[in-house]
Amino acid sequence: MVTNLTVISHSTAALAYLLLAILIASKYLRRDVDRSMFLAALVTTLWSASLVTQSLWAEPGFFMRYLLELLRDASWIAVLLALLRDASRTGQFMGKIRNALSAATITLVVLLITFGIMEYAFGIAIVDGKTKVVGQIALSLLGLSLVEQIWRNCGSMGRSSLKYICIAISTMMAFDFFMYSDALLFGQIADSFWDARGFVIALIVPLLAVNVVNTRKQPIEFQLSRTAVYHVGALSFAGLYLICLAIGGYYVKVMGGDWGNALQVLFVSGSLAFFVLLATSQRIRARLMVFISQNFFDYKYDYREEWLKMTRELADLSNNPPLPERVIRILGGLVESNSGVLWLRDEDGNFALQATANMAAPKYTTIDGQSELARFLQEREWIINLEEYRQDPVRYNLLEIPDAITRFSDGWLVIPMYLGNNLYGMTLIGSPYARVELNWENFDLIKVVARQTCNLLAQADAQNRLSRAMQFEAVSKASAFMVHDLKTLIAQLTLLVNNAARHKSNPAFIDDMILTTEHAVSKMSLLVDHIRKPMDESGPTGCLDLNLLVTQLCEQHGKSEPAPVFAPAPTSVFVNADPDQLKSVLGHLIQNAQDATPSDGEVSLTIKTSEGQAVLFIQDTGSGMSEEFIKFQLFKPFESTKGLTGMGIGAYQAREYVRKIGGNIDVTSEPGIGSCFSVRLPIAAEGETCEQREDSDAKPPARYAE
């Protein structure tokens, strides 16, 4: 039976602080103060245990116990400094006294530990025994001063949460102060102080425990994140792999005979190369993360991490990669995929392809806004698993999937994108790295993220529309300068008209009139060339002979090179349109073809009819356009290939007017080969009367025929 009071007291202290450390580690490790207190409890446990072993087996020696006591004092002072640091963040402690006390305490602790290490390791005694006792007294006094600063400068609300820890640490420091002061006075440490020391520091443990519990308004369970488990698992696997590699290399060398060394080098090199391949494999990482989520956690996702990841992606204001592509990556990352396609609703109500990620787009990618899939997703917020659909279409009510989706052979999930309660877009996610078992948790998170990202896509589209409207407003303001020039011309011509009756017989007046008229014509021609005539929404609509209209345009543009070659339809083709506007639209397209074609090239026009529609093909052998330019820039206002000489609204106005009268404009082009604009116009009904019908049998000039 142990009767040594020193052993009993310090054993009690060791056990008490071990339990305190376990309590803090199990539930309370979020704050810096908690982490520093956990470290202090561990060091105090080691210090108390060293005193117990020294009493029983005379080990460890004095210097080791002295260093452990210095580390114990330093760890509790670190707790006080953590309290000061937390308080300084809220602006409560800003005095110079606090900074001076902190600096002095840290300096003293470092000096005492350094002197102790040098004496223990190298036998260099820089300070004697009394100086060490004075150092301990000074350390206790500085600790008490820090407690006093914390208590005096915090408010009444702060004192209620700091009361227990301040009382506990001040009790520990005060006991050490009295014990070492007594030792300095009498030349040795009194047995009564030494035997009771363990009990005293053990008695303050409940105060520290109460402080830890009470200051945690919302205590959290100690948990490891999925990322931490993944890295720990990866490092454990790497360590086990390298151990097996070492063992295998040893046996290869032993059993290899004369070739042992060479075989060992070959085995190690190949194994390391294979290990690097495993470590850099995205597929292996994805499968490991899925395994961890399924077997070690109640939920599949670390929602905080997923939300922060999405926020970082969407907060990037740069356009590299573009926002639609980032949305695809965010949605794909939720199910361990890195490929996908995004469609968004366009002005016609259809769903146009906006972006792809690691998936090649087929030729036709538009999804009809009235398709069965669009109606199905509008009625039900379902995520369609194409693998399940292929196995059992009845599960999705025998839904017809559009070709624009089925042409993507690697497609997996069709995710609806909602803006409010309306279907705004669709996202197709490609096959994942690893097999993912989908359940309600996957679907719920995907739906939430899809709605959030859809809001940002809609905001970006609204911003683009607003920017476009502002650009049109800028053009409207710029037209004020053109009006000024026109008013000047009108004033000049009005002056001529007013004076014509009086001076019409004067040759000098006639000469001035001719010069003024030439100047006016030149000025107006320049204005018309740079700014096309805006389309009048209320312009008159008539029945036009398309053959005759194109013939006239060919004659008008025949003065420029290359001259257009026209192949008319075999019979007259009549369309309903405003003559001036349709002539302006087609003339613009012909002029663009001539501008893009060298003088030795060809510009050809052909009219064909089919099922109530007439199609005018305008083909050239010019420079051509890329598919990206046609898709994203050609029909956008203020996007021009002519630099500063073009405003970029001609093609936009042309398509808008053709659509207004029931037609459309399609474009195919190949850079370096040429372009073909197909202008589709509805043919006028048989019962309508046309002003130009009597001239419909007129043949175009021979030079325009093929």
C-alpha cells in the first residue's frame, strides 16, 4: 500500500488533468483557448506523472522535472495569452500594460527554458539554484498580473464566463508564489507545501471543467471532415504500401541470386511508378471519397464544404471559364463527374446550347420548348437518370428524350433548372469517375444547387440584356448628331427652293444650285452608308415579286466587285413584306457577301421554293466565319467584323425583320471557304392580289442568269 503523500497527491493531479484533457478533446476543441487548455492539461499530466515516478523509482532526474515544470507554467500562461488575444479581437484590451506583460512573460519563459536545456544537455550552468527559484517566483507573479489584467479590463458579462478559469489559474500561480518564496527565505522547499501541491492543483480541475462547459453556448461534437478522413486514409495506405514495397524488395534481393540487386531496383522503380499513378488518379480519389461517405458518415456530403466550394466558384467575377461552364462543373462535382452540357431558354422559348464541358457537341443541339421532355420537367421537378430510363422507360411514363440529349453517348443525369416555378434550362451531366449510388440526399442537394446557380445565370442574362439596351440608347443619342447634319442640309435646300423663282435665269445661281445639291447628295449618302435606316415597325406591307426584287438588287450591286450572279426561281414567287425594308435587309446581306469576298471571288444568289416557303440562298467564296462567331456574335447587336467602320446592327436587324414577317435566317460557313445565308420567307397565299403580279413574267437580265 502506498503511504507516500507526495505520490498520492500528484497521482491525483495526474489523473484529474488527464480526465480534463479527455473532456476537452471529446467536445470542446473549436476555440484557440480550448486548444491551449487541452495542451496545458496534457503537459500538467506529464509533469505530475514525472513527480510520481521520481518518488517511486528516482526517475526522471531533477533537470527533466525542472524543464517539465517550466513547460507546465508556459502552457498555462499560453492559455492566458489566448484569452488576451481573443479579447483584443473585440477591442476590449488595447493598453500598453497588457502588451508589456505579455512580452515580459514570454521572454522570461523562453530564457528559463533555454537555460534549463543548456544545463541539461551541455552541462553549462548559467544560473544557480536561487536564481531558478527567483525565476519561478517572477513567473508566478507575471501569471498573476496577466490574470489581473484579464479580470480588471473585462466587463460584467465577460467576467461571468471568465470567473472560473481566472480563479483556477490564479490559485495555481499564487500557491507556487508562496511555496517558492518560502523556499527562497528558508533555503529549501517545505515538505508541507510539496506534499499538498498535487492536491491543490487537482482541486482546481472542476473549476476549469465548469468553465469549459459554460463558455460553450453551442458545444459541438468532435468530428473529422471527409477531407481529413480521406487524407488520413491516403497517408495510411501510402505508409502500408511503402512497407510492403520494402519487404517485397528485400525478398526479391535475397531470392534473386546474382540478379538480386538488379531485380530489386526494377521492382522498386515499377512499384513507385504504380504508386504515383494511383496517387494522381481522379477516378481512384472519387471511389475512395464515395467509400468514405458511405461507410464512415451518416450523410454523404459535408454541406459546409460543398457550399463554400460553390460560393468560391460563383464569386469569381472573371469570365475564365465562363459562368455556364462553371455551373456545369459545380453540378457535376456533386456526383463525381467532370463533364456535362447546359441548355438555357432563348427568346423563341426553345432551349439553346450554352456551354459544354469535356463533351463534344453534335450538329443539332436545340431542344424544342414544346417538347415532351420540357413539358414533363415543367410539371415535375424530377432528375432523370438516363441509365434507369434506358432500362425501364415506364418509370418515366415512356417519356420521349430529344435527340439533342440522346446524341451525347456519355450522358447520365438530366437536371432541370428552375427560375422561380418556371423551367429556365436543363443540364446534362456525364458519367461519373466512380459508381455513385443516388438517393434522396443527392437529389435534394442537386436541386438546391441547381436553383441557386440558375438564379445567377438569369441575373447574368438580364445584365447582358440591360447592357444591350444601353448600347441601343447610346446609338439613339448618337443619331442626334446625324439629325443636326440633316437639318443643315434641309436648310440649304430650302434656301435654294425659296430663291429658285427669282434667280432661275441667273447662270451663276444655277451653278451654285448644282454644287449645293451635289454636296447634299454626298452628305446623305455618307450617312446612309455608315448608319443603316432603322426598321419602322408600322411600315406598309405589300405583295412583292421576290424574283424581281432580287434582280433589282443585283443590278444595284453589280457595280461592285465581285458582281452577284442570280439564278431565279422558275416561276414567280410572291411574298408579303414592306418593299423598302425587305430590300434593305437583302441588300445588306448581298453587300456583306461582297465585302467578305475578294474581287476574283464569286457571289451567287439562288431562289428555291418548298412547302409554302421561298428560300433565297446568298453564297460567297469569301473569308468565312467560325462556328463560335456564328453562334455567339453574328446576330448580336454591336458585334462586327468590320472594326470601327461597322456598328454590328445590320445582321441583327435583318434577322429580326425576317422573323417579324414569319421567316428566319440560317447561316452555314467555313473559314477560308465561304458562307451561305439562307433567307426563308413565307410565300403569299393564292387568293391575295399583288401589285407587281402583272410584271411577274418579266425575265431578269441575261447577265444575272446562270
